[in-house]
Amino acid sequence: MNKIVNVEMTGGLIGWFTQAPAQRLGQVISKQNAEGWRVVQIMPSSSGNFLLTLFRLILLLATLLLYTETNGFYIVFERIGSSAAAAVTPPQIAPTCKSCGKEVNPEDRFCQHCGHKQS
């Protein structure tokens, strides 16, 4: 079982002086680790939306450069000891020739050892 967590970041002067991205990510990861999840991947959440960028700029100017929202991160977690992670595919048994009993490739039409036609 997987889980995705969105880590939101703060911009402006408040975010610049009070919140380091590595520290914020570390807090979220350690909290999730305590709940039995482990990190699979960390991706930056980026938006190409021009209106969102414009809204953030207006918000930054309205708060006199103190606060705005910024792009954060998506963290993909996996449950530790999940059945999906523990599931192992059974070994594949190579097909054998019905005539001589030696191994043949599944895509072969004839046995390379005795020439018997494979069905």
C-alpha cells in the first residue's frame, strides 16, 4: 500500500527566515516513519499555472513581502512490511521436450537436441 503526502512550504520573509526545506521534509518523514511508512520518492510539486503564479505574486506584495505560498514537495511513502512488498513471484519452470526431456526455449517450435516438434 502506498501513500502520497503533500508538504506545503511558506514563502516570503517568513518562510525565508523560519522554514528550511530540508528541516520541514525531515519533520514530515520522521513523523511518517514513526507511523510505519518508509520513503519511496520525493518529488518537487511544480505548477505551470500562470494564474497561480500571479496570485502568489499579488499575495506577496499585499503582505509587504512577508508571506506567500510556494511550491512544496510530494513524498511517496510505502507501508513497511506490506504484503505487496513481501510478495515474491514464483520461479518460472523452463519447459522441457516431451521426447527427450531436455530444456527448450518457450519460443522454440522444435527441440534443438532431438528435433521433436513442440506443441
